[in-house]
Amino acid sequence: MDVRICIDVSDMDRAIAFYTQGLGLRLGRRLRSDWTELLGGPCAIDLLCEAPGSAAATTRSWTPA
């Protein structure tokens, strides 16, 4: 089973710098300007750029069928 972690961030460039320089992860794919994949841990991490204080929406939360 593959597991992915999704983290909402308000500033993609700062988040990429934190997770790569601070935690040693490496940049995977830049899927869109608001979605970046990080690799190097036990599972992939997806950074999703959202406005500060935004509420979780059905488009950002899902459950496997």
C-alpha cells in the first residue's frame, strides 16, 4: 500500500525550502503551481498551496472508494 501525506501551505516556495533544506527531503514533481511532491521520507508528501485560514473543502479531502 502506498501512503501519501498532504500538507496545506500558504507559501509554496517557503514550504519547499523548509522541507528540503530543513528536513532533507527532495523535490519530486511540480504538478501545478499549487501542488508539489516531496520525496525522501517513508512516504511521499504533497504540498498544497491554500490561502491562510481557508477551511478544508471537499475538493481537498477524499476517501478511497
